[in-house]
Amino acid sequence: MGYAKFLEERKPLAKQLVLELRKKFDYVSILGTFVDGVAITTNRATTSVGEPMLAERGFVIRVYNGLGYAEYSCNDLAKDPVAFAAKIEKVVTLSPSLSAKMTKIVQMKDEPHVEKFNRPDTGKEYTAQEIVAFCSAKKDEILKQDPLIVNAMVQVSQIKVSKMFITEHKELEQFYTWTNATFVCVMQEDGKMSFERVGNQNDNMEKTLREVSGRVEELVTITKKVLHAKHVVPGVYDVITHPSATGLIAHEAFGHGVEMDMFVKNRSKARGYIGKYVASPIVSMRDGAKAFPSVGSYFFDDDGVIGQDTLIIKDGILQTGISDYLSALELGTEPTGNGRRESFKRKAYTRMTNTFFLPGKDKLEDMIKSIKHGYMLFETNNGMEDPKNWNIQCVVEYGIEIKDGKLTDNYISPVVMSGYVPDLLKSISMISSDLEVYGSGFCGKGYKEWVRVSDGGPYLKARVKLG
């Protein structure tokens, strides 16, 4: 297991192509990607074995023509760099009439940097047959737990990411892996159904499978509680968010809202609040490929910028946003290493990586004791944000009622948090010393452009609208 031979073999061609294109263009870069792995899912009726959702193999050639940037993507590099460069030049050259309408964009820097990054899975290497056997055994174990269980699903996926970024003066390579394992339980009684999941994630498959293996009883217990859960009476409540729900707030409240390609389009209210209070003075938040080891971590982004650790909110004050390289050029800021593509077939956007609130100093038991009546909220389901108006909607799987400073056995499900982002963040009054970050999901830009991200943080006490 290691860096893809496919990219290694094409590196000389990429270097030659860059030099050939540089005869015509002021800046040239080539991003090569090779993502493979395995995704195995089993349930009561079926077993599937295939590639992970984001598997890909291809290249993006980006050129600067003195006004702006054009890109050419392909599955492979031609063996004749001279002829290939001529073909690319013909495709990306703009007509005089179109060039006259363009606004000039600043040229990217091409600073010398040669480095390789390697983060392989250091645990046991599993065959597909061994993973299928694990999934099948755990599925059967879940199904045996309770007569109300109508289905169970076990999924294990591992991605192996190889990328190279080549310019005239830059030569970057990276290889890393990540494994996700998820157990799902489905129960039904009297026409009502509940569907819950637990999971673990790590860059070590052996550790991931070992840790998720012991969570069957927990999964079944939660699924049964949710099956009999009631609906919340709509209103404003004191709540404590489990780190998974905290991460959903981080992702939706000030994740999308500080993606700086939205600043360029004047579609983000956050642009006018840099240096201002947007949250409680005890709140701080980070994002970055270097900020936390999770599925959103990498050495360099798809613009060839080294991944960073960006402090977005410090003591309640909005510090900065996150950006891809082209958005940073347009805004006159430094790129933060957040330029990401769904694949070599898609353009790069500003995207989150690992987004999380920083820990505080409070103890969870004290946070619970401080609430006369409210709820503790668990498990991300989905969320939406309007960066232009700062409205937010976060859906979590379930909540547990808190009465007179104690957790009860009363469950509510599903639960929708909604409101105005600064109101929610300014209501945060206690933050635990815990820190958990989860990397089990995907994030879309609007309704498409899917990338893997993680989010999380500590437990938060806040006052929010529930429905």
C-alpha cells in the first residue's frame, strides 16, 4: 500500500507538459489524482463490494493567459507533450471578443517547493473477503439483539488517496488513507420505524474495526429508545449539544458562512463582520487540514497550497474566513489551503476540512446541573445554512430531556434546531473541556460538489429554538 504507481509513472510527462505549456502561458500547474479503495455494505438481504464514492483517476491542467485562468481535465496524459500542449492551447485560448469582456485576475505565485507526504495505514491489511466476513458477522449480531429489529446494515469503506501537484518550480506528492465503519439498526413496531447508527473512523482500519465492534449493544439500545420517542413541544429551550451535534452547528453556522468564494460573490454576510463579535466571548472555532487528524486532513489542497490550521473565531470575534487560491487572489488575502474538488472533472471551490469549536473549562455534569428544563441533543442528521442571511437549520437524531439538573429517560426525535446564527452562538454560556471530531459524512456545495469533511468540538450549553 502506498503512493499510486499510475501517478509516479506519469510524473516525467507532467513535468515535460508544464515546460511546453510555459512557452505560451505565464503560469501552468498540473494536478494528478488517483483515489481508490474499497466500500463494502451488507444488510439482511444483500452484500455489495465496490469502490468508494469518490474514487477517481485523472488530471487537471490549469493555465494563466494574462487575464484569467482556464482548465483542461483528462483521464490521462498524452505521451507526446508537444502535441498535447498544442491541443490544450487550442481548447483554452479565448476569442478576442471574450477576452475583451474579462476582468483581469492576479497571477498565482510559483514558489519553489519539493516535498512528499506519506501517511499509510499502519495496521493490518485486510482482504475484501475478510471485510465482507466482518460485516456479515456484525450484521447477524445486530439482528439477533431484539425481535423488533427488521434490518441491520454494516458498512466499511477505506479511501486511499494519491495526488501530485506539478508546476515549473513546485513538485508535491501525497498519499494517505482513511477508514470509516458504520453500524445501522432499523426497528419497527405498530407502524412506527426508527433508524439509528453508530460509527468509528481512523486512518488505521484495524483500530476502526476493533473500536466499532463493541458498539452493537449501544446501537440497539438507542434505536429502541428512539422508536418510542415523543415529539418535542416547539419552543425555545436550554440545550446541551453532544460533540456530534456541536459539529453540525460549527459546520452550518460558521463553516459555509466563511467560505470566501461566497465573499467574492457577495453571498456571505460574514464578510462585513470580520473583527466583530459574532459569538459568546467564550467561543473559539478552527478549520483546516492541519487543525485535526481526520478525514478532512491532507498535506496540500487541490490548488497546491499546503493545508493549514485557521482560527476562524477567537473569543467570540470573527477573525477570518477560509479560501481557495483564486478567491484569495480576488480578495487580496492569503489562501488558507481550502481549495477542494469533488474530482478532477470539477472545479475547485472553497471547502471546509476539519471544522470544530475549541474546548472550554466546564464539566459536563455541571452543565447538566445548570438546566432546570431542557434537552441534551445527539447525532448529526443534516443541516442547511443561508450564508447571505445567516439563518440556520440543524437536524439531530434525538434528544434526552433534562429536568431539575438531571438527565431523564425521556427521548424526543427527530429534533430541528433553527434560528439566526449570531443569536445561537451568542447564547453559548458553557463549554466543556472535551474535544471530539467526527469524519463520517460528506458535504455538498449547495446540492452538489461532494467532499469528505469532519466536524465536532466539546459539549456546548446554548439556548435555541427547537421544533
